[in-house]
Amino acid sequence: MAQILTITMNPAIDISTSTERVMPTVKLRCAGLRRDPGGGGINVARVASRLGATATALYPMGGHVGQLLQRLVDAEQLRSLSIPVEEETREDLTVLETTTGKQFRFVLPGLPLRDKEWRSCLDAVASCTPKPDFLVASGSLPPGVPDDFYAQVAKIARRWVVPMALDTSGPALRAAMDPGIDLIKPNLGELRTLVGRSLPDEASWFEACRELIAAGSARVVALTLGHRGALLVTADAAWRAPPLPIEPVSTVGAGDGFLGAMVWALASGQSLKEAFRYGMAGASASLLAPGTGLGEARDIHKLVDRVLLESVGVEAVGRVTA
């Protein structure tokens, strides 16, 4: 059974509800709400656990909201490595407008961690036993945590000789890529920021991914493209996957569903190509769940057979071809 450790430095409780229409000033009558444990790494652990991994979620938690978060994580049958902190854990809100099907997401900033608190998180990673088969760091860094935090985590992974996947953005992503990461999962906006170019077409997406790989910043780039599917690139192979035709119930957590299913497959010994198929199925299954419910194992296994992968090559002129 695969052992996966996830790190979430900016966790939250995701609250979701629905109302007929979102309008200013008036009192909006909402349907019943649901609360899900949230934050990138926690969501990755939830999906990997449903697929059969032994998943450990490491995260800071503070106040009454933090205690509720830990109860929600425990209810998912995950192992919690919760680090007590002084500030209250944040909450996020997603509201579905039923008349249009649009989702409105209200994401609150994480409250700052003190120096001793983020260092305690790093120490907890370093002392984690048993050593995991795969380490995943996902989500933003709250104020107070240095930009090179994930780079420090990557050093621990290299010392363990354990592969690491990273899903973050901005300075935290750039700092971690200096020493190199096994697998990164940017979306298109994050890739554009990373390389400093507009990347107007698929050929430019492919070239940007290969550029990062050639520089030693990452061994594998899984570029998620929303309604356009995804692209997986290594030094000597690449595949594109078109999206599955699914009418989404909620788009929240689809990227985490992708990474959770993909990491589970890799940690379970499956090929990179097959893991990419599971990633697409994990993202698609998450679209079927309300709020941040994420994909269930039965749906992921059902959808994986419907994922079509196309091998991608590159001509001398740099044009991407199937």
C-alpha cells in the first residue's frame, strides 16, 4: 500500500452553499451548507486515500476552526500531523448561483505563521516515520513563511531519495525549482508567470515545459488547462489529454483531484503515462461532486478508461505535432 505524505501550509475549511441569485444589498436565502477539509495537500491526500493509499496530511491548525478542520480530516480516514499555531485557521466560501450555474468563490487570506511555527512544520516533515513513498506539497504559503519553504522540503525529499510533487505558484514555486522538483503541476497562468511569456498556443506551452525540464527545474511538467484538458511533458516524451465531456457540478478542487489520483498511481508503481490517465480521471471525477467533495474511487476507476492520450512530438521548427 502506497505511503503518501502531503504538506498544506495554508489549510482551510471549505464552506459551500447555493442561492437562486447573487445580488448586492439584499438578503440572500441560501440552501443548506456543507463543510469540507480544504487546502491543496489535504485534498490530494483525500483523493489518494480513497484510491487506497495510506495518506498522511501535515498542516498547521489553530483555534476552534483548526480543531474542526482536524476532525474533518480524521473523518476522511487520513493520518493527521497537525501542528498547533496561535492564529485561527481560515475558512473559504463557495456559492453556487442556481439560476445560472455560476460559482462564486470567496477565498480568505491565510493568517501569518510565526517563525517557530513554520519551522515546527518543517521539523515534522523531516522526522516523519515511516518514510513515505511520495511527498506532495500543495497550496500557497501564508504570510510569515519564507518563499524557499518548499525548496527546503525538496532537500528533505532528496535526502530520503523520495520523489516530490509540487503544486504552488509565484515566488514559492520559483524558489523550489532552483534545486529541481520531480513533478510540478502548474496551470497555464502559473506557467506564463514562471517563464515570463504570453504562451499563446499549444506549441509555446510545450516549449515552455521543455525549457523548464532542460534547465533542471523539473523532471516532469503536468500542465493543467481547465476545459482544454492537460499536457504532460518529460525530457523525451509528451502526451496531451483532451477533457472528458462532463457537465460540472463544482469545479473546486479539480486540480487537487488530478494530482491526488496521479500521485497515487505513481506511488503504486504505475507508469507515468498511466498515472497521467488517472490524473485526468481524478480531475473529471471531482467535477461530479458538490462543493469540495472531490472524486470518489469508483468514479475515478470508471472514468480512467475513457481518457484518451495522444503522443506529442516536436519538429525541428518547434511546431507541436500529434
